[in-house]
Amino acid sequence: MPLQKPWRALERETVARAPDRPGVYELGDDSGTVRSVGHGVLRDELKTALAYGDADRVRWTEAHTLEQARDLAADHRERLE
């Protein structure tokens, strides 16, 4: 099941507004297909995704800790398969 958040364009403005907190994120293509799920400090992770051109869109949800983000991402990946 995808994250219940709206897609945002993966661009500098979006990355600049991303929280500097742990979380889970999805990277997607222009049609809204999820290409990957990741976790970590959201702003840092999205900077990397933007630099490498990994996706066209992104959506995320915050977590309280990096461990919680890791566990949420693992559960999320299982549901996508």
C-alpha cells in the first residue's frame, strides 16, 4: 500500500521544504508508479535522490527515530511487493 500522501515534484524547492527529520519516502515516476522506498533523514535522502536523478516525484511521512523509519520502510516495502 503506497504512502497516503500527495506526490510532489522532486526538485530543489521540494527538497528545501523537506523536514530535517527521520522518515520514510517513496520515489516515483511521472505516472505515479512507485520506483523505490527509502528511509533516513528526509532532507539528506532527497538531496541525494535529486542529485542522482533517481525519480520525478516524491512523497514522504515523518518518523520519530531513524529506527522507527527503518522499520516502517521495511513494512512498507513488503506491502508493495
